[in-house]
Amino acid sequence: MTTDNKQKYLITSALPYVNGELHLGHLIGCWLPSDIYARFCRACGRDVLYVCGADEHGTPVVVGAMKENMSPFDYSSKYYEKHLRAVKDFNLSFDLYGRTHTELQEKLIHELFLRLDNEGLIEERETLQPFSVDDNMFLADRQLLGTCPKCGYENARGDQCDKCSASYEATELLNPRSAISGSTNIEMRPTKNLFFLASKIEGKWKQWLETHAPKWSKTAIAIAQGWAKEGLQDTSITRDLSWGIPVNKPGYENKVFYVWFDAPWGYVSISQAANKDWETWWKNPDCHYAQFMGKDNVKFHAVLFPEQQLAMNDNWKTVDQLKAMNFLNFEGGKFSKSEKRGVFLDEAVSIAPADAWRYALIASAPETDDTDFTFARFADIVNKDLNGMLGNFVSRVCKLTDKNFGLTVPNAGELDASLTAQVNEKIAELTAALDACEFRAAVVALRSLYAIGNEYMTVKEPWTLVKNGNAEQAGAVLNECFQLIDLYARVSAPFIPDAAEKIQRVFNNTHDLSWPKEFERRIQNGEAFTVPENLFSRIDDARVAELTEKYAKKEDNNVKPVVAKIIAVKNHPSRDDLHLLTVDDGTNHNLQIVCGAPNVRVGLIGVLAPVGCVLPTMKKPISQRTVAGTESFGMMCSAAELGQGNNADEIIELDSDAKIGSIWEIK
RNA sequence: GGGUUAGUAGCUCAGUUGGUUAGAGCGGAGCGCUCAUAACGCUUUGGUCGUGGGUUCAAGUCCUACCUAACCCA
């Protein structure tokens, strides 16, 4: 234990997985709130250990690495580097942004496993797993593909179908094949795995839940209680995989620990790498432990990690404050790298400075429900709060003073009691909100503080006082304003660290950015100051439109009717009223279409509604279907079906110069 | 299919244990100010609180069914 009596705060942010680019949702989901909380705690003089890092193990990395023809480690490292860059770009103040593929992690997991084994909480069980003979390996659920037994979708995964969302056992999957080689030589083979007997510590966990859960967020409590009702399940903690922490038990040489067994302990191994006194947080019952995560992660932090910690019976610090964020949507939809929807962290800081993102995102943080990010709102917040209220306040005070008193802070007058009372009330609100990790409420209080300064200026009118020859009173007002500027730097620092430093540099003397308990007048009469450059800049409507166009382009994914030419006409084998057409739609030159219209002939140029196309006269899209025993891959349209008049019997005929393959716009 | 959470002004959200005329910011409208970054301040306009039932002297708040969305689980 350390000798100082500063309160210990352990803060962790969920470990992002090294698979794909991170976006604004990851930033607001756990990184940003945890960073603001950590900065606030440090400013309050608390002894903070704040860690995060990359979660590197598990099947998706193996699959991703194979696709990119890299080793899992190189693949993981590639994304780890991207994480590191984002951490730097957004001023995230982790003591260490580590990773889970380290020697420390391996040593820790091995120790923990032996301990669990000694406690009698590990059991060997044999299960049947799909084995790919050609790949010479067992396949995890997502490495196995096949046809869904429920809906017939051909690219269903081993455990569930992405199309109809049915779930099933791997043995039920039809025509199973390996996602790695495509081989269909799949056998169900017995394999031994180690199970963690969570059911044995259910009582201990439930007791723990009762004393800890009341301090958590509503969602977290609900999820944990749901699990408490169902009871804890014994879970397999080993996998037939080569990438991960090797299992330190004879007979398990080809297996690794399941990623969700090792990942949470990354908090500990990263702490070990970050601070040699890590045990003064992790083994200290008086330490306050706050965890930040997205809502999809609650189960692991409220159930799996604590149950493991308790099972160790080794005085591990468990979570006190569990803060789960909901998801951030983007301009009405989900973020998607493949569809180019959304701002990703590799380019966000080229759009606006880190502080603008930090403030705008936390101001509309998805605390109670999923929230939609829009550039219009982003611009509103930046323009109004940061630019108009905070930046402009600093600017107007400095410039007015410079004009009338020069570059020194005018002498103070009597303390303005009502101003002090107002400010102190808001400081108290802000402090309470941050302690409770209620970030929206915190921003409301912060905003109110900014508003107080502007209102004070407007009411006191120091420029009028100067004009009326009342320089002393004007100076006293401006002195209060400089005290406010100092205050703003301090209370803004956890949210917008870069701007806070710039504000503090207005004063030639150095003042720390410690957290104020109340409104203090730290700026001395006659203290020199500098008029700063504008702290923030506006995002105008044109820029909003430009950004929306670039990042939130409303992709029209609907399949459109196309101009197509009939190149062959045959009679239908079984129905006299139907014809079998061969149609050229520009990309596919011999589409088979079944058509009943009387006016079909070779060379006719008409309009084809391809599979997936929704016509104005129909509710459902055209499907690929069998008409009277013959497959039809679309439909030749009549004028009526295209919303052009009443002719529903004959297919529409276009002029001979219509371009085959071009989209036929429905008017 | 089961569980959980959410659905409140044009937009983004507050609304503690059910209790007088449902709040805030943005946007819109108007006024003021001119020290300041077309910025600031003040006033004002917006709501059958997802839908249908029910409990109650009283429901945004409790119960129930349904609709919509998200997450977790199967």
C-alpha cells in the first residue's frame, strides 16, 4: 500500500476489438466518457489509474487475417496502430493503451487458470465440434458456413442464419462447408474442452450483485438481474484455435483460452504494464472502480468478469460504478464502413478539431437511448456553445479590456455576491453530475456557467461604464470576467483539454487546471494577459451540406427497372399463353424471363424489372420465381405496371434508340 | 421465439416514490445591445406525453395488449 492517503480511482474503458476501423460510436461509447471522468478525477486530486487497450484474440482476427493474407499478429497489430493514432488524435489520457497479446497477459491468465483449477472450478468435458478435414482444424461457429435449415439461405453461419435470424446447432446446418477453404469435407469430431463451473459460485455472485448493482446504470442492473434469474451457466473457456493464450494444461497443447475468458483480464495485465503499484488499485477494497462500456458489453462486465473475479477468491477489486452507453446512429442509420456511411476515427480530426468532437458528442451522449448523430446538430453545438458562448466570451473580455486598460487585468472591486452564488450553484451541479457520470447533465451545467459570463457582461455593460467615465467600475466588472475565464479553463478542461490550455495561456502567469470546489478569484490585479486567437471556428451551412453529402450520402439501394432488349422468343413448354424470353439487360445478355404479353417479339426494346425491383404498383419486390415450372429472373413491364396509363396487357415498347441497360426512371 | 430498454414540442433530450397550468436547449418569430467570432442578452411560439384498453379521487408516471426501434439470449 502506498503511504499517501489520496483516494484511489480505477477507471477502465472497454477494450475495442482489433477488427475494422473505429468510428464515432466507439469514441462516445466508452473512450470519451471514461476520459472525461478520468481527467475530472485527476483534477480533483484523486489517485487515478486509467487503462484501456486492444482486445486481440478470438476467431474474427484469424478469419480477417486469412482474408488479408497476413498472420493474426500482423493483422491485429495493424489495427492496434490505428487505435493508437485515434487515442492520440482525441487526447485520450490513458495511463496506457495496451493490448492483450502480451507476455504479461499470458503469465496472468496462466496463473488465474491454475488458481481456478485448484479451487475445483474447472472441469473437462467432451463435445462434438465441426472439423474440416482439408483445413486440418476444428471450425468455430463463424468459420462454418452452409445452408440454413429453416429458410434455405446459402450463406448461413454455423450457429445462426443472418437472413432469417434462426439459430440451430452446427449439426443441423445443411451442406456445411469451411469458410476458410470452402471445403465441404466436414466431420463432427469429439473434442475435449475445459469448462468453468460458474454455477458453483452463483450464490456468491448473487450476494455480490445485491450490494453492488444499486450504483449501476438502469440498463446494467436490468441485464444483470435477468441473468441472476436464469442462473449462471458453466461455460467452455477453451477453443480449438491457434491464435490466443495457449492453455497451460497437458493434453491441451493445440488449444487456446476463449477470448472472453482472457479479454477482461487485459485490464489487469495492462495495469501491470502501466504502473508497478497496480495492486494498490486492484487489490484495494477502498479503491473506487468505474467501468465504461457500450450496452452490448454489459453482460460481460456485470456477470462474466465479476463471477471470475469472485471465483478466484483472491481479493480482486470488482466494479463499483458501471456506466453503459447506448449506441450512436449516424444520420438516421447505422455506421457502415462498407457503405461509406459515417465518420471514422482515422479522418474525424481532419473534419473538425478533437475538442469540437469531444464536446459535441458528450453533449448529446446516448445515455438513455440510442442517439442520432447529424452534422446539422454537430454544427449547432459547436457554433452555439463553443464558438458563441465560450470562445466569444473570452474574446470580448480580452478585447474590451485591451482597448481601455491595456494588456493587464483591471483592479477588482467588491465581490459580486449574486454572481458568486450563481456560479457556485452551477459548479456544485457540474461536480455532482461528473461524480455520478451523468454527462449530459454535466454539459448542461457547464453551458450554464458559460451563459452566466455572457449575461453578466450584457447586464453590467462595462463598455457603457467606460464611455460614461466610470473606468473603475468597468474595471471591476472586467476583473470578475477574467476570474470567470480562469474558472472556465478549469471546468472545461476534462471536456475540451486543448481549448482549456489555450484559455489558460491567456494569462502570462501559470495557473493550474485543478478542479474548483467553488468560485475562487485566482487572477491578481494587474496580471498581464494576451488576447488569444479565436479559440473555435464556425461550421457554416455550406460546410454542413458538404459533409452530409460526403459522409451520409443517402445511397439509393433500390433496384431500378432497366431498358432491355428481347433477343429470343420461344413458346413455353407447358403453357400456351406464356412465352419464354431471352432478354439482354446490358450486363446480363441471356436472362430467362417468362412473359404472358401478346406483343413480345425478337428485337423489341422494353423495360425489365429485375429481381429485387419494387414497382410503384406493387408492394413487394419482384422475386426470382418459377412460373409454370420454368424459372423467371424478372419481369417485362407493361405501361400500367410502370405507372404510365392503363395498358396492362401488352409490355411497353420503347424507341429503338433507347440505351439498353440504362435505368428507366419512374416518373 | 424469450428477456431488457426506449417511443414526450419541427430537432435532440429532462421529467425523482402517480398529485396543482408537462420542462430545457436548438430551430422559428419578435425585441434589445454593439465590447465581441453575422457573435451576446431578453421575450415568445411549439406537445390528446407511440396506439387501444384498465386501475385510481388523480397517470407521461402503475397494470395489460398491440405497434415501432435497439441490445442481449435461444
